[in-house]
Amino acid sequence: MIKKSFTLRVFVISFLLLALPLIINSFVFFQRTYKNSIEDGKADLRETANFHAFSLLEIQPVKQVLLKELVYLLDLQTRIESGNVGNLNPELQKAVDLAGDLDIILLDPGKEGDHKILASNIESLVGTNFTSFKRLADLQYQQGISFIRYVYSEETGSDIPFIYIAHAIPSKETKETIGILMVVADIEEEMDQILQQGPFRGIDFAVLNGDGIVFFSTDKKLEGEYFDPLSSSRKKEILKLNEVGSTKLAEQPLSLIPTGDPPFFMFVFRNKVYMGYRAYISGVGLSVVAYIPKEEFFGKAIRHFLLIYTFYGVVVLVGGMVAFWLSRWISRPLRQLSFVMGEVSRGEYGQRFKEEPLGFEINHLGSIFNQTVDGLLKNIQQAEDERVKKETYERELAIGREVQKNLIPTIIPAIKGAEIAGLYIQGDEVGGDFYTHFVKQNRSGEENLVFAVADAAGKGISTCLYAFSARSLLHAYATLYDDAGEIVTCTNKAFAEDVGDLGMFITLLLGIYDPNTSTLFYSSCGHTPGIVRKADGSLVTLKHKGIAMGLELETQYETDSYPLSKGDTVVFYTDGLQTARNEEEELFTNDRFRALLEKGKWGSAKQAIEELEKEMRAYIGNTPQEGEITIISLYIP
């Protein structure tokens, strides 16, 4: 009873000293944090909506003031009133050539929504009717408007959004609208870019047209929903004019929940409540809604609250446990020795007695016990070390072979005007040979074929990992730059920084084939020169200066080029090919390989690799090879 009473008193005192102050402090802190979190969440919604509203405002190819100037420069008021618009098409084309990727249309105001096209830079449209978007009716009340609608593209097989910027042309005398000057531009790419931008992660946003219909959203499921009520006649008109493209229009508007703090609001979508903010874009007929699930909006403060109380709970629990176990410290050394002896008797030979502050004689007995167990385990440990060493080597070998396997590409890229194929024959030891090939787009949007071979110095899993790192760096910089020398220079700098003073280096030969110019651009880091086998059987050696990658940090590598013709074959390879041995320990040699290329006859890169592999395997037979054999072939059909 005394022991229990002492433990209970210590626990109660610890609770009073630790728990109550922590609970009071956390409650006050939570109230302040919750309010700040709500304000921060609203600020994030507002900033996201305004950010995308500004981005949408900037996608207008021209402003109303420019349309007004164009009306003045072309004297459209006089021409329309006099009926002299027949020779206007070439002048509109000149304006389009100066402005960029857009079209210009001059419309007759017409009646009941039908507008005859009087002039356009697209002459095939002249004389046809332009079905009016609903908002064109606003022109009688204001001078200019902008709106977006979808047009079906036979080329892409989908609906593409276009922005229409219309400007009313009034009569000089009556001031009535006598014409409509309209600029039309494809904004699909701009809208896609806007959807990929945003100042805050986790916040979705939607773009609404003048009727409140969602036609672009980061959540595609929201497209076709609408926030503002629509009459049945307006819905029919929207579907008839294909104003929302292929998006399915919802049957009912979203259910809105006022918050008392406009323009913030809540709405229900698919049985889930969202917190939103709506930003209107004046003069464009659009608005942007930034939204986030309600539980995430309010959840930050709640999660913070739970985290604080979890931490405080751990503090109280640990403090109570410490207080509870204070009464048991005296018996702790003896209980530990008893436990260790029991564990050793059950085969847990790693258990050892540790001295306790209050152990005294028990600590001495524990030390004698530890020495006795150490002496018994010494011989067993030596045998175990040998076994572990052997298993470690076998495991490293297996890992190395797996890494080597991942270094070799499994998919052959397809590109017009060239064929590529590769060969990798694994050696008995794990090395760092690899080849790679892939198609990339240069800065002009044209496809180039990138391919390379490399040989990392040394053997073992570390060499494989360095080779893997070099290949990853090469891929990364090849997507950023077009010049072979610049790609190799950046790769070398990053690789040299990675290996530091370890003395690790890699030889590499990089080629970039441009099918549009039939030119091979290449750069070498101390690698065996590549060979071009011409269609007539002659060989050209692609000589290039450059030291191995990883030796010097600031080495600048240059780019060389060689024009290729139909029937030419480019071969890159590692020195493992030259040092391959047959059963008589004779080297394959570079001269033998060049002779093999001269007499070879093939009609594709795959056939070239297959014939080279056949000759190589016939030569080496079953002879174990220390190094890998790596070859990559580019053929121009």
C-alpha cells in the first residue's frame, strides 16, 4: 500500500504541474490559430481566383481601343453607309498579318440574331451568315463586348474554344449600329496553360461564361455545371448554338449556400460541400471560381488542434510514467541481470548487461557475465563473419546485375528517317557499360533522335550506381538543351560535383540525329570514336577531342557534325568489344571489328546488330568475359 500510495502521489503532482497548464495554454492557442487559419484560407481562395481572372483578362489578343482605331483607320463608318466594302478584304488581311494569329470579320447588324458577313480576311466567309451569340445583343447598349464560344474542328475532331471581341460601329448621323467589327482568336492553348498555373496547391478553380456555366475546370467533373439559374429557353439556345462544346450541360444549377461574407460562398457538388470565391472579369463576360472542400478549408485549424493535444498528451503520459517508475529504480539492476541471463539461455546471444546508476555489486556481476558470453561467442562470430561476407558479395552481385538490366532501354524509339538498335552482352563481373536512345523535341518543335554509349570505370555495384546517375543526368540535360556539346558539358559538371574527389570517371559518346537535315551531331568524353559505315562499304571514323567525364569540373565539350546519307550506318561501341577474348585468349581487336563492318550487308539497324552479335558470339564462344560488350547502331533507310 505504501508503494502504491507513493506512486499515486507522484502521478497526481506531475499531472497538476504539467497537464493543467498545458491544457489551458493549448485552448487559448487554438482559438487564435483557428481564426488565423480561416482568414488565411479565404486569402488563398481570393488570391487564386484573382490570379486566374487576371490571366484570363490577358488572353485577349486585342483591346477595344485597338478595334476603335481600326474603325477609324479604315474609315468603316463611311464605307458601310456608302455600301463600299467590297475591296475591304485585302486591308483586313494586312491588319491580320501585323497583329498575329487571329481573324477579323465585319458583320451586318442584321435582325433576330442573324448577321451577314460583309468582309473578312478569310474571303470564303464573305456573304455567309454568322449565327449570333446571345451577348451580341448587348452591343446596342455598350460599344464593345468580349465572349467565348466553342467551334467544332474537323482537324482535331473536338470542340475548340474561341474568343470573340466585338466592337459596334455607329452611324455618323443616327448613332445606330450599322456594323460590327469582330476579332476571333483560338485560345485553346492559352486556356490549357492557365489551368496548369496557380499560386496555391490544393485549391481547384473553374472558369465560368456569362451564364455562369463551367466550361474549364481543374476538376473535369465540374464542367457543364452552372452556378447561376438558367431559363428553359436560354438552355435550349445554349445547346442549339453549341456554346459549351461537347460538355454535357447539367439539368439543375448547383445548390449555393450563402456565407454572409460575399463574394465568398459555399456550394454542394456530388453530395460534398465546397467553400468558394468568385471573381468577375469585367468586359470579357467571364468569372473565375476558386474552391476547396469545406472539410479541408476548416480542417487545417482542427488538425493543428489535434496535433497540439496529441503532443501534450504524450508529454503528460511520459511524465506520468516517469513518476510511476521512480519507485522501481532500486530493483532495476537485478531485474535487468535476470532478464539478460534468461535471454542468453534462450539463444539471444546479443543481449548484454548495462550498468545502472544504483547497481553497485550487481554491476560487477553483470560485467563478469558479459565477459563470459563474449569469450564463448568469439569463435562462433568468426565463422558467422565469413558466411555473411560471402552472402554479401552474392547479394551485391545480384543487385548490380539488376541495376545493369535497368540501364539498358527496352523500348526502341520510332522516328521518321532513321532506325536504331542496340546490343548489350553482360560480363562475368558487374560493370558500368550502358547505352540509351530516345526521341526528343528540339526548341523548334522538331523531333531528334538522341543516342549514346558509355563505360564507367571500375567494377561492382558502386560503378553501376554511378553509371545509373550519369545516364539520369544525361537524360535530364538532353531534354533541356539541343546542342550535344552543351548537354555533355552540363552532364559532366553535375557528375563531377557528385563524385567529388573519389576518382570516378566515365567515358561517353553522345549522338543527336536530325532527320530534317540528315545530320549527325556528336560529342565525346574520352570515348572510343564512333564509326560511320557508308552505303558503299567505306568507313569513316568520327574523331573528337574530349577528356573523360568526372575528371575536371569546368571542362567545355564541343559539338562535331557529320552529314549522313541513305544506306549509312553509324556504330557506337565500348572497349569491351575490342578486349573480348576467344578460347585461345586472342583479342577480338578493333581491326577485326572494322573489317567486319566493311564486309557487312544489311538493310536495317536491327539486322546490323543481329549480324554483329552473331559474329561476336561465334568468336568468343563460351569463353567468360571480364567486361561487357555494348554496341548501338543507327541506320538511315
